[in-house]
Amino acid sequence: MRILTLSALLLAAATPALAQTSGWSVAAPIKRGQSLYDAGGKKLGEIFRVLPDGSVRLIRDERTVTVPAATLTRQDGKLVTSLSWTDLRKL
């Protein structure tokens, strides 16, 4: 009986730690229609597709641009890329 109680306590204590390691995308998933901003706070456009690898696509100036997932972060609740529009056009 003590082993079961001890196991239950250990599992309960470990659950929050496991949830924290799952990454920011679980807490705030990227969605179609969400705005994307550059590091300076300028709106680049709205996301029209989220790719399986976490990259996003947006359309601006009649161009389709894929923004790599490695450049995306959350700042003050906004989705931000470290790339400028000029950098994205070159991709």
C-alpha cells in the first residue's frame, strides 16, 4: 500500500514538470489568420498556412513567403520573427 501511495505522490509531483517541457506551441498554438510581426514590431501580414515543421506561410505584396520555424518567438503575446521583410523576400 505504501508503494502505491508513494508512486502516486511522485507521479503527481512530476506532472507539472512534464507539462512545462512540452514547449510554447502547446500553450499558444500558431493559427491561420494570426498576425506575424518583425522584431521591430511592424506587422508583416497574416498567416495563411502552418506547416507540419512549425514554419508558417504568409502572402504579402502578391508573394508567398515561408517563414522558418526557427525564427519564430512569442513576445508580449504576439508572434514575432527575427527576420525583416527584406530578409524574407530573399528566401
